[in-house]
Amino acid sequence: MKRICTGIAACLLAVACSGEQAPPAPQPIPVQTVTIASQSIPNVIELPGRVEPVRQAEVRARVTGIVQKRLYTEGTNVAQGQPLFLIDPRELRASYAQTKAALDRAQATQSNARAVVERYKPLVAENAISSQEYDAALATAREAEANVAQIRAQLEAATLQLNYTTVRAPIAGRAGRAEITEGALVSQTEGTLMTRIEQTAPVYVNFAQSASQVLAIRRAISAGEVVLDANDRVEVRLTFTDGSEYPIPGYINFLAFSVDEETGTVGLRAEFPNPTGLLLPGEFVRAKLFVGELKEGITVPQRAVTLSEQGGSVFVIDAKGLVAPRPVKLGSLVDGRWIVESGLKAGELVITSNLQKLRPGVPVKAVNGAAEAKRSTPPKPTQRSGAR
């Protein structure tokens, strides 16, 4: 009996001892990492913009009359001087003919007055007529010349008015829809709008940057933190509302030297080639302005960043080999890498794989291969086309 009790006690002691043993430590999760290093990176600013035509003209009536015909196809490109509308010319043609007849009559009177002066000239030298008669004939001739000049000017005005009955394109570009139809009465006094023409090759894109950000950029340039290219040109790339990118870069060609009092912003404008007409006037776009390069910039691969309503965050490996979440302030996404404005420093290890399996405090192990290490190295900044 004593031997049985001793066996039972030994079993209980063994069970108690096994219950006090700590659970086995979790195995480190293998992950890929990148080592943060500061280097020169593009200084990118994202702004909303709006496309505008380089030139825009409103085609308005310059004479009063009835529109007889539309001579162009709506929505097509027209050449400068191309006929667009025909206004009934009959009334102005009659006015032209009347003025032309008045000019012919005035020229006949002028010829007769000149002939009288020529006849009187030898007679006054012989005292056959008085000087007063000669002076009167000379004044009549000069009056006839002035009358001819006046009516000739009226004829030129009548010619212009008659030519205005054919409404022509003031500039080359794409003509919009007609604002009037055949049979409509247009007025010279009111300047009736007939259509619009827009030049869309190239186009402008207008932006507005806050005055404080413009001041910060100027200070960074003065301090040497931002370095502009040799040509001091600022390249701009566009993104459409569906996320696709416009393939041709543009350049800033205007910067306002005053601040809008209502919005506190400074106006900027970029010019873009538009050979295929992909950029439409009035369209809203997102723009990335490449304002030189940051000398001490930090980037991380896009796959390493988790986005939420609170912003961006990454997982780093702390000194104990554990996962630590790190909120970061993100700039622009350029060539598959996020520009990090704050939250990371050089030398830290950022995890780029197995993000779904990670939790704060979980042990991990970096298992970077040679190919992965090469792929994870931040690319050196390339010379942009604006610097050529």
C-alpha cells in the first residue's frame, strides 16, 4: 500500500512540474526588409489643376441681319479666316451700291471743279477775271476733293460691313456648337454670340499653391535643401480622374507674383502638348510638380505601406527583433515608391512582405535574398527630361 501511495505521489509531482513549464516561444516569421537610407530624391508636389485652351475666341455678330446658313461642321477644327456663317447681305449690298454711286457723283464734281481751276489760272494772270472768282473756284475744287475723300471712307466702311455678312473664324482651333440657327436675327449692337473657338494644341493647366508652401519651397532652395536643375524648369506630370497618367510631361511657364486675397494662394500655369486632343478644356486633373531634388530624402516601396483613414503606416523591426508599427507622413507616389516626409530615419529596417501575418510584438527574421536586396535598394534619382 505504501508503495502504491509513493507512485501516486510521484505522478502528481510530475504533473505539477509539467504544468509550471513555459509555453514554447513562437517561431520568428520570415520577412523581406529594406534598410532606410537618405539620398537625393525628386521634390514632388501634388496639386489639383484644370485644363484650359491656350487661346479662346467668341465669334459674335458684327452686323445686324438674318442668318442664312451655317458653313462649318460643329465640333471640328477650323482654319483662321474660314467662313462659319452667312448673314443675309442684300440690305448691306444695297447700301454699298448707294455709297458707290455717291462716290462716282462726287468724283465727277471734283473733276469739273479741277477743270474750272485750270481754265481760270491763265485768265487771272491776264486780269480777265478777278482774283476773287479764281479763289472761289479753287475753294470749290478743294471742297469737291474733301467730299470725295469722305465718301470714299464711307465706301470702305460699307465694304467692311458687307464683308462682315460672311462670319469668319478669328483664330484656328476647334469650333464649338452653334449658338444660333438659320433664320435667327443677330444684332451688331448686342454682339450676338454665334459660336466659340478653342485652341487646344497645346493647352494650359492652371494650379493654385498656398502662399505658405511657396514660401517654404523658396526657403528650402535658398538653404540648399532643394536643388533645381540646370535649366530651372519645373516638370509637371498629369493624372486623370480614373487614375491613368497623361504620357507627355509639361512645364511650368507662369508663376504669379501676387497672392489671391480671398484664397491665400499663388497661381501657377503649365503648358502641355496635346497632339491627340486627349486633354479637354475644363477637365480637372491631378498634377505632380517636380520642383528640383531633395538632398536628404527618404522613400519606401509602395508594397511596404498600409493606408488607412488615419494615414499611412509601416512595420519596422526594433532592436529586439520584434514587429513595431510606425505611422508615417507620406508625400507623393513616384515610380512605385512613397516619399516619406516624416516618421522614418536612416538605418531602420522596414518590412515589405507577409504584412497580413504581422502583429505588433511578433518576432520576425529578415531573410533577404540577393535579388530582393537589389530590388529593395532605393533607385538613384534620374535626370528628368526637364534638366536636359
